[in-house]
Amino acid sequence: MAASLIMLLSMVGVQCIFGSITRSMNRDKGYDGGFAWGFFLGIIGIIVVAVRPFNENRWREE
């Protein structure tokens, strides 16, 4: 029982790290949010956000 709880918490922790990475990448590209990409998709979410184009409209507004 304790081992499964530790495993669950470690998996959620890793997914939160992936979510933080994708949120940071998304903000650097001019988009809001992006945490869910990494949290739910992991490495695939990082790849998806990495290949997104920069949001040119966002940079023009500021």
C-alpha cells in the first residue's frame, strides 16, 4: 500500500515538472497557459509546445 502511494506521488511530481516546463516554453513563445500540455502528455507535450510557432500578434500588442 505504501509503495503504491509513493509511486503515485512520484508520478504526479514528474508530471508537474513536465507541466512547468511546457508552461515556461509556452510563455516564451507568447502564449498563455500551457501547463496541461506537459502534465497530461509528458514528453509529447514538450514536443508539441516546442514546434508551435511564435505568437507574433502577442508581441505586437505589447
